[in-house]
Amino acid sequence: MFAALDLGTNNCRLLVAVPQRHGQFRVIDAFSRIVRLGEGLTANGHLSRAAMDRAVEALKICGDKLRNRKIRKARLIATEACRTADNGVEFLQRVEREAGLRLEIIDRQTEARLAVSGCGSLVERDTQGVVLFDIGGGSSEIALIDLTGQRSPRLANHIVSWTSLPVGVVSLAERFGGRTVTREIFAAMVEDVAVRLRSFDGRDRLSHVLASPKFHLLGTSGTVTTLAGVHLDLERYDRRRVDGLWMDRDSVDRMVEKLVGWDFQQRCANPCIGADRADLVLAGCAILEAIRAVWPSERLRVADRGLREGILSELMADDGVWRNSGRGRA
């Protein structure tokens, strides 16, 4: 058994899995809870007592799960909230004392690579280029992937450029407001992200494939999975129907337009959004719109997977569990 834990700005997530056929694994235990660790971080520069308490309680559950299983290898990571908070290291010391878990703060480049590694099976063999993005709570990672040459088993080997924007759904919603979002506020959020993207020197590294039908966007975040759930008009969120879903440009446009037109209570009432995400989803849509403006694509593929799956893929590959079972994937 292998384990991966991701403590983000908004969520605490754990996966425990066993290897299957080459490049794949079967999840045998999972945990996910919205803890909003980064709540107030943008304004105050530090993690609040209430936010840390919520996260520690979730991590205690994760710790119990890990101790009750025979784990061969595990990687436990923390991302933007702990990277930027002035008390991030102090918080992780508390986590070790109270939950018995030692978390590693990863840098943004590692975060981008892990997101790519987690999505390898969603990039088809004839694809020429992909812009993969992970819209998080406190940061958003973007990786440009060029597949015009010989394909490597590891998708992350094809990253030709990447960036990490220090803005995510929590930080953007806290600055602009998440409950009442007028079209003017939404446009201001989009422009805020667009300004950051314009300073990304590597944004043109896929210009030679942008017009190709074999180029697409790949989104791995609550924002795109929420859009997909609303698009499918699901009565309750269903990962099996969302993960790997293709959405065309017009469908994404319609869903963003629909959400911008809903008020806070309408967003709360949608089963794929709910009260936990109703004040964050439009910030995520704004980040998505800024990304789509730089890399216009006829197709967006939705991934309900990310850092944890990337960690598991790398742990298993590095441990050699698939070494003699043929050619693999990322």
C-alpha cells in the first residue's frame, strides 16, 4: 500500500492505494474535507487559530487511517497556505505533535509536476500539446506540455514551461468578495489574473500547436469539476461521470455564463456546488477565463484527480512496482 496526503489552502485530502496493471492503481481508502486553512491569510499573512484547528482535526483522522494500515511508502505534502504563512512551519510542528504526521512543504515547481504526473492517462496518444492547470485555494499551477516529439512514459518529462500564480479561489474571493459577485466584479477578477499571466515569459512555448485539433486544455481542480457537474445537470456529484469528461468551448462558455448569472443562494442550492463552495466557485471561473484567453482551445478535458494521484504514480514508479510489466504512462 502507498499513501498520498495533500494539505492545501482549502482542502485536506488523503488517498491510500495499491498498484494494479502498469501505471494504474486501485484506491482502497480515501479522505477529503474542506478545512479552509488559508482563510484570512491574504489579509493577515498568517494562519488563523480556527483554521489551524480545523486542519489539525482533519489530519488526526488521516493519521489514524495511516497508522491502521501497513503503508510501504507515503508522501505527505503541504502547499501554498503553509508556503506563504509566517506561521506555516510552526503550524506543521503542531501537526506533528498532535496528529503524528510530518508534512513536507513543497515548492511550486514540484506542485506543478505532481499535477501533471497525476493526469497522464487523460492525455491521449495522438495529442500534440496540452496546457494543464490546477486552480487551487491559494495558488494556481500551469504547465505547458509539448508532445510533438517522441512520447516519454512520464508526461511530466514533456513540460516545456510552467508557472505558479500566487492566486487561487480562496485568495481571489477574499480580495474581491465571493458571495455577491456582479459582472463588473467578475470582470475585475479575470483582469487581475490576466495581468499576472501576461508577465509569464513562457506562455508562448506552445504557439506552434495552438491551432491544431490535437491541442487541448486539461483542468484539474474543483472549479472545472464543478463546471462539469453543472454541465451534466447531476443531482449529486459523481466522480465517475466527471473525471475524463470532454467539454467543448461553447459548453464551457455557457456554464461560466450560467454561474455568473446565479446569486449566492442559487449557487448554494446546486448539488455540485453547495454551501462549501458557493463563495469560491466564481473566483475559480475567473481564473479559468483568464487561462482560456491566453490559450484558446476548442476542447477542455476535466480531471477529478491531481496532486495525490501524481504522488502515488511517482511513489509506485520509483519503487519499481511496474518495472517488468511493459511500457507505462505518467
